[in-house]
Amino acid sequence: MIRKLAAMALARTVRKAAAELLAAAQLGVGVSSACEHILHEVEAPLSLHPEHAGAQLDFRNAFNLVSPGAAKAVLTRALPVVGTYLEKVYGGDGAPSVSGWAGDPDDTDAPSPTGDGHHDGADRPPAPPPWRLMLPAERGAQDGGPLGPLLHADELWLLPRRLRAAHLGVLVQSFHADIVAVGAPADLGRVMGAAGTAGALNDAELAPAKCVGWSPSGAPAPAGWSGECAAEGVVQLYASLGGPAFVEVAIDRLTADQRRLSGAIADLPVGDLQSQLLVLRLCAGPRTNYWLPVLPLAAAARLAAAVDKDAKVVLTGLVRHACDSPAVVQAGLECAAWPLGAGGWGMGGRTSVAPADRLASSVDALRAGAAY
């Protein structure tokens, strides 16, 4: 807990300075909606130059293999305020003790400082100080650690900078270990080779089998490209990026998955109404929120409509009374679509917010780009 509180305070203190340090190729720290920002950046040059191609480069087990010592050295020099924390938690030979609790000297199950742990009542000597069990702070970044994103982003930040400097005609952006490049197909082949060479300098091992390239024009894989190559589209940063037909197939798959999830919620045992409503609000709708800002408007509207339809079907089956008229049911569904702050449940209102989500995402990407 002490380590987490310290990391939270440091993360807030250095967020702006860290974002400026890692700019402009590494958007893993301090950039709002960084994945959406990168996807918009990828779409723009491919729209202007359909003969160009995009690539996603992946590194094998990057967070564990990349040298944490190198990351610590860079951050300690660039952001001295985090130096003590990094040294205590990520450096040195022995883990420091950070917390503990006292045992009861009268507790016969507790280990005694003198060894046997037992004394006769009349002959009992003065009670020794309470024994303490100390907890060591194990080294290494943990999932969910407040300072973890900064350490992860810093470990590979030199790699995209080197790629950008060596390939001026190629757009190179990075979100932690996910590196995306857009340019002429021949250039992307050279970028892949350079990524393997430059990554080795950071103890990062390129994984060609996990790298994928996408050519909207259907151009073949360039010389030097050892990863997969697709013509229809790819899934980059967990969102579909490709031509209309590729996106439509992705929407069909998402809609089918969504329908199965909604059906499973409706099929929960009778008597679990509270759980059904909670899961419907927290899982069935929000799982599609990430997709809506990055999809083309028509595709986002279709996905939002499908999500809303399934939510309304389940919600009607759960709360409708046999005496309710269609007008009462419709009014109830409209109220349920309102956000929680307005007295609703936040269910079934994706269609109305999908265009605004897309607009807000695009504006946010423009603002982030201007700041960089």
C-alpha cells in the first residue's frame, strides 16, 4: 500500500513532464485516448495515399525482456524526482521492508523472541517488545501499478524515435510496445528490418510471426517483410481497420457476440433480477464503447443500433408487467437509456451517442496532435 501511494503521487507529479519526454512517437503516457489517436493518424495518410500500406510491429514478451535498468537510468536522469522510488523498488540487491504488524506477546501461537514461546504465569518475566513481521517490497513492475505505464512506455521509447529519424517518409507511432507504421510498402520492409536491429539494442526481440502488414491496394509484401500480409484489413489496437467490406464483417461478428452475451444474461436463473440488470448495464453495453469512436459513422451507427436492440429486448423481458401498454413499455425504455446521473440506467442509448463519440474522438486526436 505504501509503495502504491508513493507511485500514485509520483505519477500525478511527473505525468506532463513524462509525456513531453516521450513525445512524439510514444503516446503511452499523458495522451488521452491514445489508441484512438493512433488509429485516426493511420487512417488519414492511407486515405490520401491508398497505394501506401500500414504495419503493426510486435515484440516478443517486451515488458519482461526489455532492460528495466536502462529504463530506470533514463527516468532517473530525466525525472530526478522519481529516482529514489525507482532505486528503492527496482534497484539494489535486497528488497526493502516497507510495512509490518505487531504480534501479541500473550499469544502462545505467536513466535517468541526468546525461542520457546511459553512461560509459567507466576514466573513470567517482563513482557518483551511485540515481535514484528516485516513485508518486503518485491521488485519489478506489477499489473495495475500506478507508475507501471510510465516504466513500460519508457523501456521502448528510443525504438520508435530511431525508426522515425531513419525513415522520414514513414509515419511511426507507438503505444507502449505496439508500434504502428504507415508508408510506401518498400519503406515498410526496411522499417521492419530496422526495428529488429534497433530493438536488440533495447533487449527487445522482434516477433515477425506476430507482425502484420495491410495494403489497401492489394500490393504484395515488400522485400524484407517476414510477417503476415493482408489486403482486406487488419485488427490494430483491438479495432478493425480496413475497407468497408472488412469493417462490415467485423461488425457482424461483434453483433453476433453481443447477441450471445445478451441472451446469456436473459437466461440467468429466475430470482437473479438484480444481477441481470447489473451485468446488462456494466457488461453488455460498455464492451462496445471502445469501438464506437473509431469506426466509420455508418458502421458505428449499425453496431450501436444492434447493441441497443438487444439491450431493449432483454430489459423488456426482465421488467415488463403483463398489464403494461406498449406506450408504457416505450416510455420505460426511453428512461432506461438515460445516464445514471439523469435517473436512468444507461441501457439502450448507444445509438444517440455514437456520432458524438466519433466526433469527440476525432477532436481529441486533433488536440493531441497539436500538443505534440
